[in-house]
Amino acid sequence: MPAMKRWNVEILIGEVDRRTYAEAQLYDEIRDNLIGTGQTRARLDTPNIPEIGDEIAVARALSDLGHRLLVAASGDLEEATHERVSLDA
């Protein structure tokens, strides 16, 4: 089996005044400062179901983290190749 690497993402979730906040931090051997954030707000005219707010906020935090990772990879590739790079999907 080829050598494997392990990257971990820690997700923190909090709620204040019907707003749910999430933070997703990537831990790897390259960098440890990539953090994605997300939030959602429960509408007053809908049932307050915290699990759904958690899912939405975490999904947004992971999406933000993914975008930030692509930006970081683009910068690393530009630095290595001295050429402009766009990794937009």
C-alpha cells in the first residue's frame, strides 16, 4: 500500500440568539491555519430545530474551508511555477 497521509478537520458549533455558527479547521502537515466559517439564522416563523441549523452552518463552513484550500493551493502552485494559476472548478 502506498504511503498515506492523514488530514483532520475539527468542527466547532455554537448557537446564540437563534443563530448557529460553525468553524471548520484543517490540520495537516502543510499548514494549520486554514479555517472555514459558516452560519445560519433560524427564522422566527419556523420551528427551531437546532440539528438543521447545525447542518447548514457546518456545510457552509466546510464549503468555505474548501474554497480557502483551493486559494492556498493556487498560491503555492503560482509560487512554484511563477505563472498565474486558477483552480476554480
